[in-house]
Amino acid sequence: MENLDQAVIPEFSLDRDCQTLSQHVLQQFSDFTTQAQDISAIMNRIALAAKLVSRRLSRAGLMAGALGFTGETNVQGESVKKMDIYANDVFISVFKRSGLVCRLASEEMEKPYYIPENCPVGRYTLLYDPIDGSSNVDINLNVGSIFSLRQQEGDDLDEKAQDLLQNGDRQIGAGYILYGPSTVLVYTVGKGVHSFVLDPSLGEFILAEENINIPNHGPVYSLNEGNYWQWDESIRDYIRYVHRHEGYTARYSGALVGDFHRILLQGGVFLYPGTVEKPEGKLRLLYESAPLAFLAEQAGGAASTGTQRLLSYVPQELHQRTPLVIGSTKDVQLVESFIQERARHDAEEKALV
């Protein structure tokens, strides 16, 4: 029988580069400019928020008052979980005295949170969804956080934040944190997509995979088929197509970050279409769709509203919603083709009337 001591796999292998998040971010820039140092410091603060939220989530089932609803609703009229509020407060706390960002905007806050003392120096705005998939919190399933970084424009403290109402190409960084069996942070600053895993013993996010590429096509389609009869006929056409063809598999967790992370690594498509009654859909453009679209394109994939490139979409309000089709390029194009074909069909029928 093999000696058990010899059979033990080393806990940590030293044959790979143990690169931390802060080191990696700085290396994305050609020199140590002020912007490079700022973005590296901002990513360090995001990492700190991720560690705090991860710790809370890991203990939530043992803590009084950590789970459940607050009894309040947010600006979108959705019921607020206690973990939503905790995570939102964590992001505010870690940036409030950082000197790094002038303004925070979250789907949990009706208006941006200004930090006037930071504004002379911290010429950035951080937009974020503090807990994505919060319906999963109470049942111990995957949840995440999504973030986007934009350059501050203008000197006024306008609560309408008009300078944020620009397309997603204006982002200078984006990413997400996935809280699961391990805590994973994925980010881009427009130079590829890179993932890091939190090593709790070190308290550091360590590089796991660099320059991630979404496969051009994948087997997974991810959406809530419970909404089937609420969708436009074009989306139902697509669902009927994948049901009739081999090689497709449905995966849907109820947490956008978890579903997108699967597709980023394995390929496929995630859809959150609008409904006939609410064609704008549910997902917020600035806090959810645009950051993930930036990541998708940086990884060689695609993101669409179904009718146009998502990063070209210009919001009309801070909490703008959009449909989302995101993932492997061929799979996104296939969904778009059903939408285009249905639009042609409807136009031809209308012309005959």
C-alpha cells in the first residue's frame, strides 16, 4: 500500500508565479504613471471590500441579523436583503477615506454617493452592484459583486451624474467578484481579462489565469426559462431551436456573476431578455450589463442588447435597464439572428395588412 505521506499532494506549488493583484495591475501599464498607481490602489480597495464581504458571507448562517430582508425596497422597487445593505456599506467604507474616488454609484442607492474631500485628487467614479444574485444568499448558493470604473468628468456635484450617461466604451476598468467555494476576482483595464483567487492564509488575491479567452462557441445557454411565455416570440424561437438540436445544455443559477463566469471559461451564452410588458428587461446597464460586456469583449466574446452592441448603448438615466445577450461570439450572433428574422417577419406581415 502506498505510503499516505507520499500520496499527499502539496498544498501550494512553487513552480508558478505567485503574482498578487496589485502587482499585476501595475504591470498592465507601460510605466508607473499617476493613473497606473491610482487604478492599482483602487483595485486594492475593491479587493479589500471583496475580502470583507466574503468573510461575512462565510459566517452569515451563524450570525444574528445577517440574513433575510430588511423590509425596505430599493430605487428599483425590489425588496432589499440585509446582505445588500452590508455589502453596499462596505464599498462606501473602504473608499470613503481613500482619496481615490470622488463618487460611488450603486443600484442600491437612488443617487450617487459623493465624497467631496476626495474629489480634488480622486478623479474617478466607481459604479457597482454590491451583491448580485442576493436571492441566493439565504440558501447558501453563489453570489457576486460587479464593478465598473470611469473617469470623473466635470467639477460639479450634480446628483443626476450626467457625465455617467455615456456608452460603455468609456469604462477604464471593470470586473466582478464571485463568492463560491473559493473567492474569485476577475478584472480588466482594457488589456485582457485576468482572474485571481483569494488565498485566505495569505490574505491576498493570487493570479490564477491570465488573458482569458471565451471559446468562440460553447454548449451552455443560460436563462430563466420560467419566463418563457413572457418573452417576445423571437426569444421563444431561439429556445425552440436549442431544444431541437444536440450539443446544448441549460445552466442557470439565478446569479448573473456565477452564470457569466461559467460562460467566460467554458463558452456559451447568457440571456436576460426583456418581456413583452417590460421590453427594457431587468438588468441595470451601468452596474451590471456594461461591466460584464467590457469583460466579454476583452476576452474575445460579444455582448448585445439583442439589437445592438451593448457597449454602444447610451443610457438615458442612472438606473437604466437593458436586455442582455452575452458570451461566445457565435452564440450571441445566433440569438441576434432570431431577433432579426422575427423583426423581418413582423415587418413583412405589417406591410401586407
